[in-house]
Amino acid sequence: MAKMYYEKDCNLDVLNGKTIAIIGYGSQGHAHALNLRDSGCNVIVGLRPGGKSWPIAEKDGFQVFSVPEAAKKADIVMMLINDEVQAEVYRKDIAPNLEAGNAIAFAHGFNIRYKQIVPPADVDVFMAAPKGPGHTVRSTYVAGKGVPCLIAVEQDATGKAYDIALAYIAGIGGARAGILETTMDEETETDLFGEQTVLCGGVVDLMRCGFEVLVEAGYKPENAYFECIHEMKLIIDLVNKGGIAAMNYSISDTAEFGEYVSGPRVLPAEQVKANMRAVLKDIQDGTFAGKWIAENKNGRTFFNSKRAQLAKHPMEIVGKELREQMLWKNDSDLDTASN
Ligand code: NAD
Ligand code: MG
């Protein structure tokens, strides 16, 4: 079993007298800032003057500064702005304000893994990555619980980086659920692989193909949507609760028989795994990261055209109409969750 840490392994006192600057006040930023403050830490927020998060953070009672000012005041700088803008903000606003003995922290390893950010040797570099959306990080903390977190120490300049990282995660509530030790390379590569092959890339294409096959065969799009898209969550909730056996227990034996007979026909394991290995290789050798960095430099033409194209797909149009008619629609489920 991989090493896990809990509250007894963390000493919040390590953060006494330290100022933590949370850079960004979105999904993760607001949750880290509020939880750390409620845990007794000294928290400030760093944002773009005039940005939309500024008044929100102020309303929550934080002292808000420009990013360079916040970085200057802080002992620990937590980067919670979008991954694709972090490198530029780091270079312009943070690097000039990092002092020896400070710590810079991340909730995702992308920029360290692909060397978009290379911190100086005299600062601590760690990752505190909740395995859940920011709004859940906050709501579970308020309920006295927490979201499991990953810890990674990339650079231990002070000799205290582990203690600081553990204390930070305890401060956001993660130690109540459990802290799993990893590296930023492992976190980044497995995170990208999971979202590309299974969670986002895989699932979306699977649902779309199922929807299209039924509609092309003459079935009503509403039916295709229910069968191939809407029910996905119900099935996954069962897996999440009790594994595949619990899901199989709840579905009919006919469905389970079909799972064994047709699953491998739709996803021939050897071929699918070969495709997945090719994706993994592009993640490991930096090909994917290079493409994504270039896409952002070039105005996101491919990304934006794909997004626009998806919005026009019948599964999205019919899905929206159906969801609007459903009594159980619940906007609070819309927390973003890609990590
Ligand atoms: P988000 O999009 O919700 O929030 C980003 C924040 O950064 C906003 O407050 C925005 O105003 C601010 N911002 C954007 N550009 C800026 C700039 N140039 N200067 C200053 N501020 C700027 O982002 P998020 O989802 O909270 O992601 C933050 C980090 O957390 C990322 O590294 C992400 O990979 C990681 N993460 C996210 C989740 C998740 O579920 N959302 C989970 C784990 C880790
Ligand atoms: Mg992810």
C-alpha cells in the first residue's frame, strides 16, 4: 500500500507566523483560502486588479492584493489560477517576489512537470492536490470532513517542506480524509491520462457514439439520450458506492450478460489498450503538453471550434431540452471537476 498521512501526522503549528498567499479565487482558490483561514492560518489573496474574483474575495473578508504584492508579502504562495496562464504570471509577477526560504505550491503538477515553471533552488516546491472540485473541498470542510489529497514535495530547500505541505493540507481539511504521497510527475501523467482516455475523452466519445448509432438507426433522440447519456451517472454512482459488483447487483441479469458479451465487442481490449498506450506516450514525452501550450499561444482556434461544434450536436440540444423538463435538475451539481 502507498503511504497515507492523516491528521495525527500533520502539525498546523508549522504555519504559525507564516503568511499564505492564495493566487486565484476560483473553484480551488476560494476553498483553500476559506478553509485555511478557518483553520487559523494567516491568508491573503492575490488577484488581477479589476478581475471578477476580486470583489468576491473581498466580500468573503480577505485582504486582496495584486499578484506581485501578494507574492511579496507571502511565505507560502499557492498557485490556484488556470494552469495555462500560470507560467506567464509566475515569470512576471511571482518569480521576482520569491525570497530564499519561501515555498511555492500547486494543486496540479502540469507546469512543474513540463518545466513551464522552474522555481529557484532556494525555495520549497510542493503540491497539495485535492482529489475533488473546489466547491466540495469547501462544503466537506464546513461539514467537519475533508476531501482526500495528494502530497508531493518536488524541492525541499528548507528541510521543512514536508511538514509545511502536510500542515497546508491539514489546513484545507484534507488530512481528515487522508493524504496520499505521490510525485508531481506521477500526478500529472496519471491525471492527464485518466481525463483523456477514460473520464472525459473516453466517456464523451463513448456516449456520443452510442447516441449517434441509435439515432442513425431511426430511434428517437430523446430515447437515445436517456439510454446512452442520462443513465451514465446512475450507473457510475453505483460503481462509486460499491464497485462493479454492486452495479451488477442492481442492474438486471440481462444487462449483466450483455455487459460480458458486448463490452469486449465495442471496446476490443488489445486495440483499445494500444490506443491508450499511444496517448500515454504522448503525455510522457511531452507531445500533448507541447500541443496544449501551442494551442493557448495561438488563440485556441482548434479548441474553440471543437467547443462550438459540440454545442450544435443533437445530443447536447436534446439533452438540454430534456433536462429542463426534469423535476430533479440540480444546479449545485455543476461544480467543475476535471482533476
Ligand atoms: P478556476 O478557473 O476555477 O479559477 C481560476 C482563478 O484564477 C479565478 O479566480 C481567475 O479569476 C483567476 N485568474 C485567471 N487568470 C489570472 C491571471 N492571469 N492573474 C490572476 N488571476 C487569474 O481554476 P481552478 O479550477 O480552481 O484551478 C486552479 C488550480 O487547481 C489548477 O492548477 C487546477 O489544475 C487545480 N485543480 C483544480 C481542481 C478542480 O476541480 N477545479 C481540482 C484539483 C486541482
Ligand atoms: Mg484532472
